[in-house]
Amino acid sequence: MRILEYLVFLSTILFVGCSWKQSPTALEFSEVSEEERVWIEKFFDDFFLNQLTMYPLFGSKPMSDIYVYCKSKEEWFSDYSKIVEKECPKEEQQKAIAEFKEYLNQYDLPGNWEKWMNWKSKHLDQSFLFSKRSTHSDYAFSLYILNVQEAAWILQKYYSTISREFEMEFDPLQVVMEFEDSNSLFWKKVFQSHYVMGILYGFGERNSYFFDRGMRLQDLNSFDLFTHALFKSAIDQTSNAKKFPLPQFRSFSEDMLLDPVYQHYLREKEQISKIIKGKNKYDLILQRLGCQGEAENQEIAFN
């Protein structure tokens, strides 16, 4: 019996050892040159680390985004200086302006995003997709990351509701793979619907439903509809945490702390912190994104 147990133990060790050898870290990919790593790590600092985009990457949030600003640095500095002079106490103005000037000197997200979109198409598998979308401002865009499996599954889960909302049939996985296509009819409809956006942001069906109804009815009412008893909600979830802030959303629970969505992200925040603790964060992100020497992104036939 002991011999059998030993053989089972030995085979397990060999299996784990072989599996480990087949899972190289990003550092082992010679195609990631030192020059590339400089701007990739800066891009990860700006796009992932301490941002909500960590939740789709290491958690279950289907989609998240950050803003990128495209004003000239001169215009941006001028606008900010006016705000500081108007809003900040005089004794704090000089420090605030100096800090913002330093921030501007290091702000290279728009250029690094373009580099990233070109680089990732050659080196990543398609488990995560990225997209740049316009906002209400001519000087700001949203940069999105989409977790393909999580997004496809949540669209499947709410298929009947979303199909009725959009008045169209769709294949959840197929439309998810259209995420980077700015001409996709499905995604044009998504970005016009607070309800479906809320679901894809991972804010829960209840919160998404009431927020969407409130926004739709707001145009017909002269007062803030969210002060009405029908749209009674807890205070919007906010966080001052510097590391992995919790996703911000309007909770339509009696108590925000009891909202299952809030509780879910509290757990995920703790899990993410454990995953990256003591690790090389840049290599970990590359590995999670499916970094390969030369990605072979073969097209899947859906029809």
C-alpha cells in the first residue's frame, strides 16, 4: 500500500513539475525587448496598476475602462491652473501646480496606448480585448479592457433580457469577439444602453435596471429623479483607497454594505492583493494577458 501511495505521490510531483515547465513567465519571451519593456511597464502603471481595470484582468468583472486625455499639455496646464487659482487656498496653489506640471511631463498614455494596440495584436492571445471609445468630451476618450469569457458568459446569462432590449438575436461569444470593431452594431447598441453597460461593468442586474430607468425618465422630469422614492438608493459606492479602489456604482440596496455586488468586489479586491503580493507585477500582467512569443490569433468561424 505504501509503495502504491509513493508511486501516486511521485507521479503527482512529475505532473506538477512538467506543468510548471510549460508555463513560462513573461521574462522568458525573447520577443519582449528591453526597449519594449520600458514603455510597456509605463503603460501598465497608467492603465492597470491601482485602476479598476485590475478587476477584469484578475477578477470576474467583464469590462472596465479608464479615461485618456488628448488636449495639448499647454491647454491642459492652463485649464488646471485656472481651477487651482479658483478652488485652492493660496498657500496650496504653488505646490498643486508644480505637482501637476510634473504629472504632465510624464503623461504619455495616448502614445503608449497606440503602441500597445499594435504590440498586443502580435504577442497576445485573444482572452482579453481592448477598445478606444469616444466620450461626451472632444478631449477625452475611454480605453476599455474586456474579459472575453466573463463578458460572453454574462451576455449568455442575460440573453433574453438583452435580446429584447436590443430587438435583435445574437451569439454572445461572437459579438464579444467584435469588441474591437468600432462598426459593430451590437456594441453600438451596448454603449447607448445604461442597462446593458451596467451589466457588462459587473454592477448587477438590479442596480443596472434602476439606474437605466432613472436615466431614461430624467429627460421627462424637471427635478433630480434619483431623489424620488421610486429610485431610493444607498449612497454611491466610492473609495479613497490608493491601491485597487472598489468599482464605483449606484447601489439600489437599502444599505450599500449589504449590496451583494459591493460584497463581491470586497472579496475580489482582497484576492487580487494576494495574487500580486510579492510578485513582479509587470510579468504577472503579461502572463495573465496571454503573452506569447508570436501569437497565432486564428479566426473562429461562427457561421
